[in-house]
Amino acid sequence: VKSSDTGTYTCTATNEAGADRFDISVTVRYRPYFLTNLPEKIEVVRGRRIYLDCSVIGLPQPDIIWLKDGEALSLRNRRRILFENGTLRIDDVEPADAGRYMCRAENVLGMTEIK
């Protein structure tokens, strides 16, 4: 079964007494997977803005969590913004932002991470 199998299927039965049909809608759900990789190394000038892309798809839509050095990244910091598509933006980059970043995507069917 593939995600392209999603659609409406029709069963039709016919005999000498007549015909009948039944439609059923099928949605193929799947665990998250990444469409891109994170670069091995990024260098940015202090005070600049950086974007970290986490392009992931899944059905149902996965939740995205960013981690830095193995810990969940707080988005309460006004310099960090998580966009709906999973991209993390860090404004006014400072030395404390240096570290190993990881994107984690999870839905009811599974979880995957990219470093």
C-alpha cells in the first residue's frame, strides 16, 4: 500500500435483478519522513539570522520538535521562531546558539529524527 493509493473506490454488483454500487474513501496514513537533510556544519556571523530547514511529511501531519545538544529547544526565546513548515529561524545569533541541532518529527504512526 502506498500513499498514492489514497482515493475513492467503487464496487459495482450487477445481476438480472439490477445493479448496485458502493463507494468507499480510502486514506493511506504514513509515518513521518524527511524530504531534505540538515547540513553537517553551518557558520554564521554573530548578530545575523539563520534558518534551519526541517522538511518533513507524514499523515497525520507530524508534530515537529527541535533539539539542541539533545535537549528540547525552548521557543519562548523571542529570537527563535518555529514556522508551520518546520523551519527554525534564529534571529540575532550569538555564541550560546552554537551546538548540535536535531529535528524530530512524530505522529501516531512513528517518529524520526534528522541531525
